[in-house]
Amino acid sequence: MNTSDTIGAIPLTPAIQATPSWQAWLTASGRALLTRVLPPLVIIGLLVLIWQLLGSRPGAALPSPSQVVRDTWELIVHPFYDRGGNDVGLFWQLLASLKRVAYGYSLAVLAGVSLGVLVGQSTWALRGLDPLFQVLRTVPPLAWLPISLAGFRDGHPSAIFVIFITSIWPIIINTSVGIRNIPEDYRNVAKVIRLNGLEYFGKIMLPAAAPYIFSGLRIGVGLSWLAIVAAEMLIGGVGIGFFIWDAWNSSRISDIILALIYVGLVGFMLDRLVGWIGNKITRGTSVS
């Protein structure tokens, strides 16, 4: 046997070099930047450029982005000032609105999930309550404000009620759909192993319906933020909605544009927060 032939028959594999973790992290970060961050930044940049060109023309109805920044620079760099009364920075305006949203939305979540489970589980409840829900959910948010003011005789609880009554319907509807779509096999397994009502809710019902429930919660939180901005324009006091209305009455268009940008950013973060919580819960819960 030829030694050289034997050696030649042995496959020679090159040494595998492990990629350093920081290089892998940079590669993943760069890919995420190109696919998720860069496209919206490009679109926003183009829109701002078009806005700048249109707003810089003589006689333009709206100020350009550069003019907005100049007019609102003090509001941007001093969001925490408090001179008493309604004369506070945008941070406190947003915080006051977020507090109202937190109260109203929390009540809507508790009542909406409970009613959704009832309607999803009971045919009689579905037939009796679903037509009522379908009618009430079409009422515009601000149409509830005069009724709530007449009932509560105070702006703060009235705003909370408007948030509650606006955001509860998608929570009810999505929860009930999720409960009704639980596979029959899951229900049969629950009967075989004789789960009680609490065990059935925790181990079968909630994990199976969680994607539907959180879809309703995401829609609800968006409606809550829309409702509070509109309601605060009428009830007054501290809040981003009243700030916008007061700026309009004082012809401070740049202040309105800045407030709208903040409103959009906060609404985006609220939606992403509820979506993130939903992803964590739906991935962590499974029907066992």
C-alpha cells in the first residue's frame, strides 16, 4: 500500500473559525437597521423635506419644520417647567392625559375581558348582549361626553368614562371571538380531566384566547388615546388635548404641530407596549 495514496485519501477539512460574538451582534444589528429602522427614517426624511419646501413658500398656510422648531424651542428644551395652574410643560400635559387613560383603560380591560368571556361562553348572553354592543360601539366618543358631564358633574371622571366607553367594545368583541374559537378538543380534554371553572380559565381558556384578547387590547389602547385628546379639548384643565385647543385659540400653530408629534409618538409607544406584553404572554402560555 502506498503511503502517499493513503494520506491522499484522507479528506483534509479546514479549521472552522468561530465568529466572535461581537461580530455576530454587529451583523444582526446592521441587518435590523437596514430592514426596520432605515426605511421609515427615509420616508420620514422625504416627508419632512417636502413639508419644508412647501412651508417655506411665501404665504404658506402652515409653518415649515424649521419654523416649528424655532417657535417651540422653549417647549422642546424645557418640558418640565411648572408655573402653576395650566401653565406647565408638555411633559406634565402628557402625564395628565396618560393618567386619565390609565384609569379608563384599566376599567375597560377588566370589564371588557369579563363581558367577552361571558358572551363567548354563553349563547344566551351572546344573543342578548351582542346586538346592544354592536349598536353602542358605533356611537362617537365625544357623543358620550355630554351624558358623562351630566352624570358626574365633573370633568375628570367624565373624561375617564369617555375613555372607558370608547375602548371597551373592541376588547369585548375580540375576547368573545377568541373564547368561541377555542377548539372543541380542548373543551373535551377539560371535561375528561375534570377541570373546575378556575382551572379551565387558567389552563385552557386564557392561553387559547390570548392572541384575540391582546388584539382587542391593542385596538382599545389606541382608541383610549384618541378619546382623551378629543375629550380634553372640551373639559379643560391640564392635558395635551386642552393644550392643543388653547394653542388654537391663541393662534400658536407651531405649538399645535409639536403637540401632535408628541401625541403620535406616545400613541405609537402605547401600542408597541401592549403588543410587546401580548407577545410575551402568548409565547409564555400554552395549553397544557
